[in-house]
Amino acid sequence: MATLVIAEHDNAALAAATLNTVAAAQAIGGDIHVLVAGQQCAAVAEAAAKIAGVSKVLVADDAAYGHLLAENVAPLIAGLAQGYSHVLAPASTNGKNYLPRVAALLDVEQISEIVAVESPDTFKRPIYAGNAIATVQSSAPIKVISVRATAFDPVAGEGGSAAIEGVSGTGDAGTSSFVGEEIARSDRPELTSARVVISGGRGMQSGDNFKLLYALADKLGAAVGASRAAVDAGFAANDMQVGQTGKIVAPDLYVAVGISGAIQHLAGMKDSKVIVAINKDPEAPIFQVADYGLEADLLEALPELERGMG
């Protein structure tokens, strides 16, 4: 039994979610191989070879995989999957894009966003916006699985010495093409890997008031997120959204400011170790999940908190 883990990367650096996915693969057992599909991605392959517990790294270096277009990557993974019992990928934007296609090509069901491994064929995953956990058993010959990275502690990124082996790609499928991208740049930590996250909701009242969150985040070395309501209102960018239809986070500290606590938002952050809520509405559902709550006007509370930090 061997598991193929699909590496998450940007052709230059390996994403942290890969280490969490390897941890899930270790819980399944057996040999672990990592596939690095990309363009000029040798540095990523070298980093993957150092991951503890990985025995082999497969590299498909081709211009067709430079932007991980699902139409190109899925046939590659499906072809390689014939030699494995499990195929795992992070439940990231990329993973959610290509993995269903892989499952379809293999004619098996996909098991999405597992949070625990019970046995090689049995897994736990959240349903109903995280309000229930389903135990799923699969008899598929090849199990195609996406992994909720926040549910698994990452393995060590150093200490391994896996062999690196090149594999032939399937080339450009010719059904899609990369046009362009606009990448948000920030000096703050990345949202899904930050130890501290401060998020604002509709209660922030305007995008200008998010400056109060940014000032506090700079003092704490925190990432800044937002609820879907705040994003829909134009207060914050789409890539800041935390929740069921946004990013899943599980930091050491999560500060929810002006967020009511809709179940869709809670699904994205309720695994945080400590949750602090600031809201002037004492009946806000967020207080039911918060470890600490401050009933106050955020426009007054945030400047006071910043001043208190010096």
C-alpha cells in the first residue's frame, strides 16, 4: 500500500499545507510518495525530498503544469494513481479544482476534506457546515481524498532524504489556457498559516474602518481576515474571506470583530485554539463559541486595545 500526495506550491516554494497532507498520509500508513507538478520547479522538488516520512518525490516539470490548470494536471495524476491505493491533496483552491476530475477519470468517489483517519478505508469529514462529523468508509480501489490541512499537525519539513525521480507528463490538454492573475501581496502572515488572525465583519461598517484591524494586526504580527458579509459589502478583498465558502483557519488566537457568528463563518474558524469576540450585540451567536467576549463598540475598543499594546 502506497499513498501519492500532491504537493501544493507556486513553482518556487513548497506550501505548508503539503506537510499537513503528508501527516494525513502517515496516519493511513504505507509508503508515501509526493508528486510535484509544475514548471521550473526543481527547488520545490528538493524541498519535498526533505519532508520527514517521504520515500520518493515524482517530478513532472512541464510548461503545461506551470499554473496547475485542472484540465492538464488531472490526467497526469490519474495516470500515476494506478500504482497507489490512496491519492491525497490539500483541500486548497487548487486541490478542489483538480481532484474531482481525478476521481471522475478513475471512476471512483472523492472523499472531501477529511479531518481524521480511522483506518486506511475509513475517514471522518465535516458535514452541514461543520455542525456534524460523518464517518465515511470507502471500498474504492483507489481512494481520492482532499485533506483539511488545519485538522492535522504538520510533519517536519526537514530530516528526510527521499529519492527524486522525473516522470513523463501528459502535456497540454488544449481545453483551457492561463490568461493572467492578480496576486495580493502583504507583509503580514498568510491567512491559513498565521498563528494569530483578526477578522472583521459587517459590524466594521466600512472598508476604511478595517484600518483599525490592520493597525492591531501589525502589533500582534497577525493576518487579517473577513466574514463573507464584509466581503460582499466591499469592505475587504475576496482572498480575505474566512468561512465555509472562504478559507479554513485554525490559529492559536482568533479575534472576531463585529462578526455576528453565522454558521457559515464558524465553519471556517471554530477549530481555533482561543477565540475572542468583540461585538456590541450581547445576543450575537459568536459569543456562544468564544473563549473570551468583549461587549463593546468596536470603533472604541480597537483603538484602546492598540494603545494598550504600546
